[in-house]
Amino acid sequence: LPRTAELFQNYPNPFNPVTTISYALSTDGQVELGVYNLNGQLVRSLVNENQAEGNHKIEFNADDLTSGLYIYELKVDGKSVQSRKLILMK
């Protein structure tokens, strides 16, 4: 099991229109995973639920979004764990 919560780089990156986002949790907790535009606006909530410790992954389909740079952020129990960049190229 991971020692801390960790957010991994999406794959593939750049992508069109589907990518996979993986993360690991060291303890059970309330997990939020969101995708934001560069203005800081939430464009997609991917996860918002209690999850068990361990490794997790989710497929993100951005078919309805425009090409560009986005930020995805993992929060556990309301605290930001990590954020990373992803690039959508259509």
C-alpha cells in the first residue's frame, strides 16, 4: 500500500479524447478528483465519494471540451493532495 496519497500523470498525454488518470490512497477517505480550466473553473468532477485505500484509476472522456491545457486535482478529506497538467489535442 502507498504511504501517502499520490496523483499520477495521466496517460496518454497529450490525448484525444480519452485518457486514464491513476491515483493511490494510503487510507480510506472522501476523494474528490476534478478537472479545471486555466481560469480555475471546474469543468468536470470525475470522483466525489468515499473510497478505500489502494490504487485507483478512472477514464476521462473529454469529447465535449475544447483543445487546450487543463489541470486535474486530487483532494482527500477536503485537503489538496496534488495537481497535474493534461493536454487535450483535437
